[in-house]
Amino acid sequence: MLRGPIGVIFGDTGSLDFKFASADGQIISRTGYVKVWHESNGWVLAQVISITRSSEIYSLDTAISVAEGMQVRSSDEKIVAKANVIGSRNAQGILVVPKTPFSPGDRVYEADKELVQSTLGLAQDGIYLGLLQGHDVPVHLDVNKLVQKHCSILARTGSGKSYTAGVIIEELIEHDVPLLIIDPHGEYVSLRYENTDLEGSERFGITPKSYRSKVVVYTPANLTLNKEADKVFRLDEINLSAKSLAQMLAIDSNIQMGILHQAVSRVKEKIELYTIDDIINFCKEEKSKSKWNVINALESLRETGILSSSPTTIDELIKKGRASIIDMGGVTQELQGIIVARLCNELFQARKRGKIPPAMLVVEEAHNFCPEKGLEKSVSSNILRTIASEGRKFGLGIMVVSQRPARIDKNILSQCNTQIILKVTNPNDLRAISKGLEGFYSGMEEEIRRLQPGVALLVSNDIEHPIIVDIRTRKSKHGGKSIPIVTKEDKRGKRWTIM
Ligand SMILES: Nc1ncnc2c1ncn2[C@@H]1O[C@H](COP(=O)(O)OP(=O)(O)OP(=O)(O)O)[C@@H](O)[C@H]1O
Ligand SMILES: [Mg+2]
């Protein structure tokens, strides 16, 4: 049944926007959706972008008099809303905007759930992200599109990035998508516990859940130091190629690369199963003085203890119904980069050859692993760029999470089809976001600045228009920063060493 109108169009109208006058108490909020009947297009969806209240009685002089104690007869307040037209679906399901403007006098109604869903192109099921703000319409993302076409979650610190990433991870686990989570702060370990902070969860229809049976936590440190971890994580030390060593070691000069290649090809001829020690010995036989840089780099890698003859295999990490978390707690940033570089190369190669099922890679604090060119360097940049640009061909998705959008490689951000943006205030970060967003409209920057924690602007090629979503409550516990995942020694600046 059609509820009564909330307003009437007046003044000059266009086919892309219009103004309507509303009676008090009937107006819906800014960013709310309304509909208007158009003789050629049927019901057309529009979004309120501003609301103003005005009064002729309350002129400046009257207001001053009232402030000074004068009595005034009741207010003649007028409420005027401005709305942008989104459009309607034609018989072929294509979104179209009316060719002729609405007429002054046309009635404006609150948009119903079905019209909002079908016009915006919201999926009916899939990844349940939350509710469309102002309308309790569930917002779902298509699982295949999200994984294949990548996703970014960007916001300033404390705005709910990791919380939102946690929501998506829960949904991906429930859809049996294998996950590999690069977790610098051990925030996702708490997926193993039920959420106990359920304030406001009824609205989202969420019941607490633990993902204990699906989650395996790995530490590149050791199990004595990281009590939350299930297993240690190690990289293979046997028969490392010059290429994979170069990927881990930031070796960029041709001379150094030549020395490494030479040493590895000679070691291969002599020793069937060689280790990094053998490569170092062969490097020492080289004549060039540059060999010492290569030897130093190889020795530093050996000393991290990350290489082992019983490595963690990619087949073990990437399985259906499994989320593997690499908890980087206590690991230096340099070693984190080495691990991500090597692991992601193995992941990409294994997926390319079809050795593992389609999967999603989650990279928290992504600005550290794929920094924008000209800023810091990371050995993991190249492979993350490759996964972002080619991963979709092989069913390997990437989800990047960061509080510094301006400091992430733009190529990677631009490959993300789904962009979830929470509150951002830094002008450089806002600029970086606006450059990468399709359908960026003026006023969106202000919208992003004003977002409340836990509220996101969702921009996706599969949704017709950017939408504002109240992110749902987590089913499992949010790790965040409140869980003591670091030891006292860490807080005093001491770093864990690896055995
Ligand atoms: N959708 C939400 N529902 C309820 N609470 C939320 C939501 N999003 C965020 N919060 C609250 O906000 C806090 C901060 O969120 P979160 O840890 O995700 O921030 P962050 O953006 O990852 O910050 P940082 O940059 O410090 O990692 C959380 O501890 C949680 O209490
Ligand atoms: Mg976080």
C-alpha cells in the first residue's frame, strides 16, 4: 500500500535534480531515498542531498527581539529538501534517468525497500555487510565479484576498518572461501571467540558465533613467545632460486643480481639439495667486491630464522573452509615484507597452476606492504601489484586495509572494484580516495569527513550509486587494539627474536 506523500515538488525542476517542500515531521533524513512517479519512467528513485528550514517570521530582527525576551506568534517554518535523481530500471533492467523533468506539483514519497534494492542494484544475498543508512535495507555484496575484483577498506585510525574487514572475513568463511590473512597486529586471532559486545545487534539480526574450527593462527616468531598461535610459520630453505631470493632481499643492482645468479647456478651443479649456507659459501668465491653486499643480505635473511627445512606449505594454508592467519606480532617490518613477498609469490604461482582453490588474500596495514612509489620501499610491492592486476584471471582476490590511502600504491587501489571508505579527514588521503573513485561527486568528500565510526561509504562498479552503510555487528569478537597481543617487552621497544 502506498503511504501518503512526504512532500511536493516546486520551482524549477530538472531531470537530474529537484526541490520539494515538506511538512514538518514527514521529512526523511539527508541521504534518505525518495520516489516520484514519472509519466514515462514509472517510479523514479532519488536521494535527498540537503534539507533546509526557513522562516519569514523569524527574520534576523525578530530573532534578536526574541533573544531579548519578546513574544512571537507561532512559527511559519518551511522545510525544503533537495534531491538528486538516481533513476529507474527499464524493461531490460538498465538504469535510466527520465528524459523530461518532473513537474512542479508532483508528489514525493518515501522509497520502499524493493525499489531501493532493485534501482541501486543491491544483491539479495552473499556477503551481508550491514544496513543501508536510514532504510533498513540489507546490503549484500556478491561473493564472486568481491573476491575476483578485489576490495579496499580505507579510513583514518579508529573508524572501524579492521571491524569491517572482520565482518567481511566472517562472511567469506561462511561462504567457504579460503583466506590468507596478513595480520600485523594479531587482530584477527579473536575470530575464534564469540562476540560479547552485542549492543545494537538486534537491528542487524546477528547472533554471536565463534569460527574456532575454521581459523588457524601461524606465527613467524615462535610458540613460546606467541601464545595465541597454533603453529609456527616458516619459509622453505631448500633449493631457493636466485629469483625468489631476489624477491625477498631487495637486491636491485645488476651487479649484485649477477653475483647471486652465478652463485646459485654453480651451487645447483654441485649440490642436489642446497641451503642458504651453500649459496653464501659459493658467493664468497666470487671475485667482485659487491659480493659482500649480497653475502650480508643472505646472512641477515638466514639469521631471521624464517627459513627452515620443514616449511609451511601453500596447500596447507589455502584450503576450503579454512582461514589462515599469519600473526606478525613481534616480527620486524623488514621480515614481515620478506614473508609477504615470498608467501604471496608462492600463492600466486600455486593459484596460476590451479594447485589451490580460488582464494582471498587480506593485507592489513597495506601501506607498509605496497607503499606508493617514491615513498618507502617494500620487497612485497611487486607481487601485490601483480596480484591486484592479474589475480582476477586466476581467481585470486586481494583485500587491502589501510589508514593511509595516500601512501598505498595507486595502481593497487585503482584495481579494487569494491571500495569501503569509513571516516577520513586527512586532506591528502581524501584526495587519494577521490582520485581513485569512479562516480565521485562533489559533496562526497564532505560526506566521508562526517561519517560516524562503523558507518561506511560503499562504492562499487556493481552498485549504481555510492551508498552509505551501517556496518553490521560482528558475530565473532573484534580484536582491535584492546586485546593484549603484545608482550611487555614489546612495549618497551624490545623485539622478539626468532629461534
Ligand atoms: N560497525 C561497528 N559496530 C560496532 N562497533 C564498531 C563498528 N566499527 C567500529 N566499531 C568500534 O570502533 C572501534 C575501532 O574500530 P577498528 O579497530 O576497526 O578501527 P580501525 O579503523 O581498524 O583502527 P586502527 O587504524 O587503529 O587499526 C572498535 O573497537 C569497535 O569498538
Ligand atoms: Mg585496525
